Amino acid sequence: KEAQAIPTGFPVVRDFLAAALRLDALRALEPGSLRLTGTAVVDGEECWVIEGNSPGDLRMVGVPVVHMIIWVAKKDGLPRRISIPK
């Protein structure tokens, strides 16, 4: 797929991009959509599996809502894997 230009003048877009660029994946998701769905081991690290959706407000600038899965290490709280559909 080709990259899509997103206007950054909208506050919701600016906040989403800032969180994503800081690799703060949980803050880049819609708070009401976050769910702890289980645990798993990723590269030898025990992780929580957290699922959620990108902010619905991004639709106003043509960005579809996507469902993401994030594996967060129990040891240090850092993401070990992030799944974003293509």
C-alpha cells in the first residue's frame, strides 16, 4: 500500500502522531477500546496482551480505524511487539 498524507493541523491527529512517534502505543489508542486479553511470551519475556483501536476521530481526516494488538513486557512495561493490520 502507498503511504497516506495526514494533515497534522487537527489536534487529534497531532496527539496521535506524537504518541506514535514516541512509541507510546497505548496512548495512541482510543482509551475506551483498550482490553487486556491475556498473557504471552515474546522473545523470552512474559507479556500482557493488550488490544484496542486507533482513535475514531481520525476518520474525519480520512484515516480508517484499525485494531491493534500490543504485547507489553511485565518486567518493564515496554512494548515487545505491536501488530497493526495492513
